[in-house]
Amino acid sequence: MRLLIVGQGLAGTLISHRALQLGWDAHVIDAGLPSASAVAAGMFNPMSFRRIVEVWEAEKHLRCMTETYRDLEGLLGVPLMHALPIHKCLPNEAYAAEWRKKAQSLHWLTPATDTHLQTGAVEGGGWIDLPLLLSAWRERLASAGRFEQRHLAAPDRSALQAGQWDALVDCRGVHIKEDTALTPLDIRVNRGELLTISASAQAAPPGDSILNFGKWTIPLGHGTWRLGASYEWNRNDLDTTDATGELLISKLSNQLGADPSDFNIEAHHAGLRPVSRDRRPAVGLHPGARQWYVFNGLGTRGVLIGPRWARYLCGLMGGKNAQNTVVQPSRLSIQHS
């Protein structure tokens, strides 16, 4: 099967990896536009902390995720997957009591509490080094003659219609909204900022776990951490703001009982996450387009759910899977009156 994959963020990387696993002839083009995946922290977590519940089909997603990134590590010869416990700060006794109750039935949770930080532990979490994954995979594709940095163009659409490609997979994230030739999909923009920080010895966040306190820290080693993240729905620019950086530092310093001056900002990034209205990805045929598939809307849990839905999409294109209505792109069609 010959695939043209448009976009090489997380979605385009995962679908091209799966297609090549199957022995398909996959080619990727990418316009070099800003990608949320390129600056994302890549954190995965089987739990949702708001109501202390398992995330959507956590076990299935985590199993496929682990298999996929371990295979990519072997192919690329780089460490990508960093499994770490997540320590969730328990804000009050009512929440702590609910945590202890849920820990009796959810195997991800342990009721053990750090008496200083008042945290509960979650197993099955960690982070994926997305910038390293994207750059290493792009280099591998390019060395095999399977990658071009360019925009999708009219000849590509003609080649698809003429049967030179068996399918096109649209993985352009929020940039799909700019394509006026397609039926518009309700892919929303969730803007986020995050920091890379260093810290004084007396104020350092945990170096062997992810700390979640409404915001979160991820240890990167060498005395640095990722600190994030903000969530905004009313902006689609990529300009980082001092106010957001100061807010993130303030939240961390308050949590650790430190002074904001104990932390240095080494890098400050902004990204635009593609999110659907029901928080489920769009995976399948694009409504109204022949052989034009979409793989989008992975949102904040993309590293966790993406590998499983890349497998599903290849099965759909290969005739082995039926369209799953939960992720059917047509549910997000925007009809203009």
C-alpha cells in the first residue's frame, strides 16, 4: 500500500512507523510549521486526577504505547521512553480520603503518602522524549528517501485522485483548519506554555519522579526539569509571555516552600494542541473526501493514545478494521448554513 502522510508531528511519526512495520510504501511531507509535538513535555499518565479515575481505556493504550516506543528505540538507537512514578499532591483531607478509597480498586494507585509533600503515588506514568523522537525519525525517513520538507500542493491531490497513492493521511494538527478545500472539522486549539528550569539545591523538585500539584515537574537530568503547563482556549499565537512563566514559577515555589529566585528559566516554549470537543481523536476517512484519511485531535494525551490509534487506522486503511464511531471524523464535521 502506498501512503502519502502529511505532517510529521507525533501523529505523522506514529502512522508512518506503523505503515513501515507493515511493509507499506509510506512517504511523509512536512511544511516545517510549528508543531505542538515538537515542544510538548510528552508526559503519559494512566490516571485523571480531577475525579481520581482511570483515563480512557488506560490498560489497552499503555500496552500498545510501550510496545511502540520500545520498537522505535530499537530502530533509532536512542532512549525515548522514561518510566517514572507520578506523585500527586493531595490538596486536602477529603481528596486524600477519596484517594485512599480509590487505591483499593485501581491498581495504578498506591496509598503511600509522603508526609512532607502529602502525595499519593501513581505507577504506569512517565514521559516520552518527543523532540528527540521527531528529529531522529525524520532523519531516518530522509535517509531512506521517504521525507520531504514542503507543503501539500495541488499535484499531490491530483496524484491521489489518479491512484498514484492508495491513501493520503492528514496529520496536520491545528493547521488542518487552514485547508479550505476540505470539509471543516471541529478541531479546537488549546494553547499551552511550558518551561525548562534549573533550581538551587535546596529548592530542587524531585529528581526521580514526576510531581503533580495542579501543574507538574518532569526531571530531565543534569539539574533541569520541565515545568508546565498552561491551558488557554482563547489564543492561537505562539508568543511566550512573562506572566505565564512567572505564574508557573510561583505555583512551583509555593508548592515546595521555596523562593521564586531559587529557579532559573532555561527555556520557554508555547504550542497549540489539537483537541476535539469530546476529547476523542479524529481517526478515519475525512468526510466527503475519497481515500483522504485524518489522524488528528490527539490532545494532551497524545503520547499515550496515539500508538493504539495509529495501529487501528492502518487496519482501517488495510480493510481489516471497521470505522469506530467513537473516533469517526465525520462526528466533528462543521456544516455551514
